[in-house]
Amino acid sequence: MASPCASSRFGTGLKKRHRGHHCVVDRQIVFRRASLVRDVRAIRFEAGGVVKLVQVPKPEPGPEDVVVQVLAAGVCRTDLHLLDEVKAGTHPPLIPGHEIAGRVATIGADVYTAKVGDLVGVHFEQPCGHCRQCRRQRTNLCEDGTTLGFDAPGGYAEFVVAKQTTILPLPPNFDVASAAPLGCSGATAYRAVVALGQAEEGDVVVIIGAGGVGLSAVQISKAYNARVFAIEPREEAGKAALDSGADRAVGPGEARSAFRDFAADAGADVAIDFVGTKSTFDLGRSVLGPGGRFVAVAQGRETIDVAASDLVNGGKAYLGAYSSTMADFARAISLAEAGRLRPVVARRAPLADAADVLDDLRAGKIVGRAVLFPGPMDP
């Protein structure tokens, strides 16, 4: 299943075959070396497809940065895509991880949004704040920022540095394993379902792909009192969609006929593609009703033919959902705090097991999200 989040800023050439990873210990200097206290552990993707457990200097914050002790880091399918790019030599080695929950460990001199000890969620986008897109509140499209876990060290580490404007407080007793995926799985799903899809009470929402983000999209759609029709080839993932609140879950082969029974002649108000193939794109737009909105979240490289009449007839809209904003992240946290959104966490593992977890994710053995713990498994 293709990536639903920010990896689209990098290459998307993915290989179908993948060799198993192995985990070895090495040393890597990634962070600035000022005022080092000690070395800390991190996972690094290396050329050749190796997943290394490395020692890196503990990071220090800039004046407006915070250093967050990572308590939990979600494992997103995007991380597999990045690993493939590193293996192919199209992306430099990196410390991945863009779904992060933790505790503020150190703050810069000019930080005013947090204090040491605060439990926070970290958004992976680190926008510049001054470019044309940032001035328009389109921080997901920032022209001069960085992204944790992509071109800046991410959350597969004991500590991570983030801008003070990219963290949000978490409820004190919130499960950090469920909180970590909110930064991508929750925020990306919210952007697709609500910010772009504009789902509301009584709408028919079609979710194509019940992976980690798709399952969050099911829950968010139900939080807005929509009727949800999920399409997913894996039986276990289809069951997870039903457990997450979907009114119906079917495989792709029976989707069109089953949807006709589900929605009669009305068609879908919102259809969201979390897979990114030509077949899923065509499926999504085929179920749209008049005024419907098709939202493409996952990347895809296949050529797709779209005629103007596809859009004009019925006043339909095709939209692309790229990453998410702090507003999306805040809404996802609010839904989680209200008990309406809880990312499906199927696997919890120590940081050192990252290679095995990634292999299992690639093999389709993980439904929902896996979460890595750089420190104690029950922080």
C-alpha cells in the first residue's frame, strides 16, 4: 500500500522485492555537537537496506527549539518507502520516524510554549513560518522547512529536536502508544476526511484501504456521524475497519455491487484513496455521487486518464491530500481526548526490534500501527 504522508517530497521509485534487514551497532554523528551530555541510541537507515542501531550525540535545542525524550514512535508504511530509497541510493542515510509522542527534556532560551516535563505530541512537519505557503497557513506545503524522519533526524531515537511551534500538549494520562500515531495517522486522516473531504452528518464516506491511516479515517468519519463503507482486500484489516466503526467492509472484487446495495442511487459524498493505484483511483471516482469529493492521499506513479466531463458532470471534485497541518493535528488530538479517535496499535516493540517490525509491516503481518519504544515499554 502506498504512502499517505509526507514522503511525496522525495522519490517514489519502489522495488517490489526486498531483502530482510539486520540490526548492527555503529556510530553516527547527526546532531550538532554543542554541549554534549552523552550519546543516545537511534535507528538509522543505511545504504544496502540495513537498519542499524547507532549511537548519536544527545541533541541540543536552538533558541526556539525543544528537545523531546521520545516515549513512543509510530511505524508508518512511509518508513518502508524511505528505506527502499536509501537502499537504492536515491536518499541519504537517515534516522526515520515521524509519529512521535514524548516528554519535553530541554528547552531553548526563547521557548514559551512548553516547559520541561510536559507530555507532548510532535508534528513531523517543521515549517519555516515565513514562505508564501506558510503565510497562507498552508504549512504542509512549506517551501523552506524540514520534516522529521525525512530530511531531519526523526523519532526512531531516544531524543528528537523540534520547533516549539510544532508540539502540542497531550492529556496527562493518555496512552503514549496511541498518541504517537496521531501526528501522521490521525492528522493525515483528519485532513482527508474533514479539511478536504468535508464529511458531515449523514454523508456516505468510502474508505479505500484499511491500513493505519485508513482505520483512523473510519473513526473520524464516524465521529462526524457519516455512514462508512470500507474497501480492503485483507480479511483481518477489513475486520479492523468494522471494529473501528465502519458500517460495511468488503474486498475490492465485490466493492461496486456491494456499494450499490449500500448507497442505492445516491453514490458517495466522499471517497478517499489510501492505496494509490490506478485501480483504486478508478474505483474511488466510480462510486462518487453528484457533488462528491474524491480525495487522493497515497502516492502513485501509474498514469490515469481523467476527462473534463468526469468533473463537470455532477459537479464533482478531485483533491490531493498532502501531509497535514498543525490545525489538523490539533483536531486529531481533540478527537482522541474526547474518545472518538484511537489509532489501532497492533504491535508494541523496543527500538532495537525496528528491523523485525519493518519486515513484518512489509509482509502485511501488521494491521494498523506498530509502535517502537526507545525507552521503557510502559513509560
